[in-house]
Amino acid sequence: MIWLKSSDYKKQKYIVLRLHAPKSEKILLDFNPLKISNAPNWNPAWEEWHCYSTPLRIYKQDYECLIDYFNRIYPIKDAFDGTLEPVFDVCFDNWIGKEDWIKIITEIEQELDSFSVDKKLFFEDFLKWLKEALSFSSIIVVEGNL
């Protein structure tokens, strides 16, 4: 099962990727695929990007190595409403569309062989999760709690 009922968001089982982040870390980024709807005038509710059964969570010390890749694609257009987003925001929601994710994937894949073994495994796991999530949704909402 990929999607939970919208009311079952508490049943999500976060996949946590760790490279160096301590278990005590509280600052994080959550990666939540959006459950797309074809309803006319659809405006997604919070539950619609919190109903993927296995969202991804990465803590601050580890997501800092991802920020450079986000910065390479910004500014971008918000994948839902098309507004210009000048920078990646670690404090709020970032609605990133499939085309922009593909740019990030490409950038990471070009550099994988230059990473240490541990860092390479971390990024490979990130890419695996990302590619699978993108097979079910064209938008992944990245939420920060900084």
C-alpha cells in the first residue's frame, strides 16, 4: 500500500536516513509526496501530502549535504500554484515538481563516485526513495521545522 486514507496520517512510517546526525537531533526535513487529485478546483489539504505510507525524514546535520543540490535548482516555480520561489526554505513547505527533482537526481548521480563510501550509500538510499516516490506522485512537498 502506498497511500493511506487521509485521516490515517498518524499511521505513516517515516523512513529515516542518517549519515552523521545524532539521535537527539530535533531539526529535520520531511519529504512527503502529494496525493494528486483530478477534482476540479482542487486545493490540496495538509492530509493529502501526509498520506504517503512511507515518507522520508532527514535530520539537520545530514540534510545540510542536500541543501547545495536544492540551491542549484532555485529559483523554481512552486509545483502546485506556479508562484516563483526564490530559495529553498528549511523552515516551511517547498512544493517541488518532478522536473526539478529530476535535475536534483541528475546532479547527485554525476557526483556519486566522488563521495566517501558512507556518503555514497546515504545518497543512494535517498535517490532510491525519491525515484520510487516520484513513480506515484509528480510533487513532493519538503517541509522543514527549523
